[in-house]
Amino acid sequence: MANTASARKRIRQTEKRTIRNRARRSRVRTFLRKVEAAIATGDKTQAQEAFKSAQPELQRAATKGVLHSNTVARKLSRLSARIKSISV
């Protein structure tokens, strides 16, 4: 257990940050699920709209440090390629 005031403060900060990051990560996953569902239906326009709404959320997660920027770039690239491969 933390004995110093600074250590207790760090624990409080970590708890707040963990809650915030968990919410951000959950939000990102929700947006990714929407894109995956749209791709599964085979509707290209719906998939593109879902992708456009998911893109800023993923970028924000990278900015806030929830996800690594290369991870976000890889996910966006793969999703984009899958959407492009949907036949109209």
C-alpha cells in the first residue's frame, strides 16, 4: 500500500486515467463493430459511412495514448481495403 502522499496521489490519478481510457477503448471498439457489421452486410455506401465516423475516433484514441498510432494506421488501412473490395 502507498505510504507517501505522492504515491497516494499517483494511485488516484491512475484510477481516473484507467476509467477514462477504458471508456475511450470501448467507444473505439463500438465504432469498429459498426464498420465490421456494415462490411458483413455487403453494403458499400453504409460501410463507407461507418468508416468515416470510425476514423476520427480511432485517430483520437491514438492521440490520447489509448492505442499506438501504428496500430490505428494498420486498422484503418485494413478496413479501407476491405471496404474497397466490396463489389458494388
